[in-house]
Amino acid sequence: MRSRRVAAVLILVALILACGAGLAVAKKAAGPALKIGVYDSRVVAVAYARSEPFKQHVAQMRKDLEEAKAKNDTERIKALEAEGPAMQVRLHQQGFSTAGVSNILAKVADSIPGIAREAGVVLVVSKWEMPYRDPSVEIVDVSLPIAKLFNPDEQTLKIIAEMKDVKPVPLDELSLDPND
């Protein structure tokens, strides 16, 4: 009787060890957790809106408007006078809420793969466009490396650092009036 109990215990221990070994092999075969890079679109928008390329873009728009006015090109004047306020609304949506920044990222698209490699991630997405993730997925914040592509000054870096503690304004609560 005792030998049967010992045999049963030994079989049970062997099964437990086999299951544990099987789980270890399965986990090793699955490889490391999937790593996804996420960015705060507000950080990207603020870095861009305070950058030299943006300032140059705005200056070029003003120059184009003055040239259109000098030529009395009413169609071009109308288009440029509409573009500025529309750009302002979009930047407010991007900088204060969760609006996408694909138009901004397009300006530095060639540098994003390097940031992804450096961070060891296989994908880079907006943190606001990720309604679910499996707990096994590792998230890596790449907001600052992306923002640095726009050569932010110290004041911009300070603003970006403070943004982490501020929740975005819901898009439907933002005014569409560029003067607000």
C-alpha cells in the first residue's frame, strides 16, 4: 500500500515537472515580449509648432500672401487666408487633444525607423490610437526621441515634460474658431 502511494506521488511529481518544463520551453519558443513604441501626439505637435521648420513655413505663407496681394491674385489670397486659420485649428487639436499628427511625422518619416531600432520596437503608434493591448506587449515611450527630431529648445523641452501630467482635452470640447 505504501509503495503504491510513493509511486503515485512520484508520478505526480514527474507530471508537475514535465508540465513546468513544457511551459518553460513554450515560453522560450515564444521569444521575448512584443515591444511597441508609442508617442504622445501632443508632444510631437508642440515640438513641431515651436520649431524652426514651422516658423519658416509660417514666414513663407506670409510672404506668399503678400505676393498674392501685390499681384491682386484674389484666388490665391482667399486660399492663403483660409489656410492659416485652418492650420491653427489643426495645431490646437494636435497640441491640446488627441488629433493625429501624420502630417507632422511625414516631415521626419525617414528618421522614425532609426528611433524604432534604437528603442527596440517593431511598431510606432500614437498612444491615443491604442484602445487595447495584450498585457504581454511591452510599451516603450518614444515621444521625446521623436520630438527631438525638431531640435526643441530648453523651453520646449520643459513644456513637453510638463505635458505628461496633463490629460488631453477631448476633441469635441475644443473650439473650431482659430481665434479662441
